[in-house]
Amino acid sequence: MKIDDQVKILSDGANFPCGDEEFKEKLKLSVKNKKPLCVKYGADPSAADIHLGHCVPIFKLKQFQDFGHQVIFIIGDFTARIGDPSGKTKTRPTLTTQQVKDNAKTYQNQIFKILNPDQTKIVFNNDWFEKMQFSKVIDIAARYNVARMLERNDFSDRFKNQESITILEFFYPLIQAYDSVYLKNDIELGGTDQEFNFLLARDLMKSYELDPQIVMTMPLLVGTDGVKKMSKSYDNYIGIDENPIDIYGKVMSVSDETLFHYNELFLCLNKEMCVSKELLQTYPYQAKHDFAFQITMKFQGEKEAVKARDHFKQVHQNRLVPEEIEEYLLSQSDMSDMDIVRFVQNSGLVSSQSEGRRLLSQNAIKIDGKKVSLETPLSVQDGSVLQVGKRRFKKIRIQKK
């Protein structure tokens, strides 16, 4: 493929805060010297799920791989302990080492649903930061100043409002930037909210007399609420490793405007997952079904996508309980000393008693179609159906002695 075609495809949908001419020159040199570019993408495992918002830059990484370039996927197991302050109005709580390790494992399993493992190098920034001497930290800190750091909108707004900013948060962009110094990558790719951090990395690389990285950002995907960016902390995300029924149902729950946003953004990244603009404009509900099916199939396979589609139609369009649902096995002795909260948690449909209490208080739990509350005495029969929210079901089976 001609260099101009490569530039066009890789640039499509992306932003270049420093202009795209430097990017074009890097690509030309790469082709001329037959040396693949090294493209860095970082993700802090601050939560377990990779969601559809993460997939925007990851699909762009896959395009780079299709042209023979190398991806460095950096898992920020060290930086996750601090928490990225980008876009935050207050100091983020720090994570434990074990929380970070558990989340990092899921990231490794999920990214290869998109990326080519043979062209992906996974690294952990704890590998070099854990061994770093404090004199090196001082050296890094001396290469940037507070005035430049306060140019960040989130920092400047908090400073003006006399809200707390810890020195640790100032260190986050510096530490992230040092990843690029250590790895000597050609390009750094991520969301538009990372622009300040990426530009800081350019400056830091220059201070170490390295070729500065190209900064390439992708638009942020709006969450299922249609307002805020997709994020687990906002509970408006579609996780790629979620239950297929939940993936399908969440896509179906978004507004027509939000679906149009999703479709437009993914058109330049993975056309197979998208629907035609004509279908969106003429039959938006069918377009939503088609998009939900494609997304579910991409990450969970065609068989599961078919099941999820049939489940949605059965439950939501026909207002019926699905024909095939998992069973919740109980004994009479279990029933004798169990309250409604523990009953719901033990079903596996909620992750904790606190979640169960919250959903019960919101009237989001039903037994045999009737809403139950925290005050409802536990009374179920063999064959009763427990429903949590709109999409989660268990059929209760009481074992005889």
C-alpha cells in the first residue's frame, strides 16, 4: 500500500496536537528504512474491565499492526497506585497492590480480543519504577515546573477553588511521561483527556535528548447515559468481557443520538461492527439491534450474540421470562435461616449484600414478577423466578431431603 494510503487510514479519526506533518515524516522513514514504528498505549488497571471506550484507541492500535507496526501495551501497575488525576475534581483514592494485580490480569486476557499477540509487547511500569532510586526521582522532578503543571485545566480549576491537590498528583504526569523516556517509543496514542500528559512526555524526552514522541489522541466515547465519558466510575460503561446479555441490553438502552455517536466513531476503526447511516436515519430501532448484535458478536462470539438477541426480544419486546435460565439451588434448611438480602446475594445475581440492599431499596428485584423490598419476608416456591434489574434471572430449585 502507498504511503499516502497508510497515512490516510492511520490518521482517520485521530487528532494531532502538534500537527500531523511530523507523523507523516515518521511513517515515510519507517517505510524507507523498513523499520516498524513503536506505538505506545498505556492503561492503568484501576478497574477490572476494559470497556468500549478503551476500544476506540485499541482499534486504532490494531490498524497500526495491520501495517506491520509494533504496539507496546503498557499496564500501569505502578501509576495505578496513584490514580490519574485527569478530569478529576478531587484527589482519587489509591489502590492496594493486590487490587492492581487482580485488575492487570483481566487486562491481559481482554486486549487480545482486538490486538495481534505477535505484534504486541506487554510491559508493566512497576518493573522499572520499583527499582528506581530517589535521586532519579529528583532528577525527573527537576525537569518540569509548577507553573506548567498548573496549566492543566483540572489542576488550575482546583487551585482557583482552593481545593486540595497533593504533590503525589503532580508526580502522576511526570511518572507517566517517564514511561516514554524509558521505552523510547515513536508514538503515544490515547484519549483526548491524555493530551497534557502526552505533551509533557514530549518535553521530557527532549530534556533527555531523545526524539520526541508523536502525540496522537482519539475522541472520548460517551457513556450509556449519553452525557459523561464512558467510565466504570460513572457506571455508564459497556465492558467487553461482560455477560453477552448485558452487553446487548446496554447497547439497546442508549439513545438514538448516542448510538449515532458510537457508530460514527467506530466507522473509521472497525466497519464490520457498524451499521449504515441510512438504516440509522430510517429505522433507528433496527439499527440499534444490528449494532448491539455486532458488538456482542465481536467480543463474545456469534453463538452468544444470537442467544443475547433472542433473550432481549423474549424479555423486553415480549415482556416474558426467558425460556432458558440458570438455576439457583437451595435446601429447606437454607431457607429457614436466610433473610432476603442474603438470599439475593447467594443467588449470584449481585456481587455483595450492599449491592443487594441498594437494588432492593430501588425496587429493582422481583420474585415471580412481584417487587420485593428489604422488609419483604422470604417466601419462595420451587420453580419461582428471581429477577434482578431487567436482564438477570435465576430459577429457584428447592432440593428435597
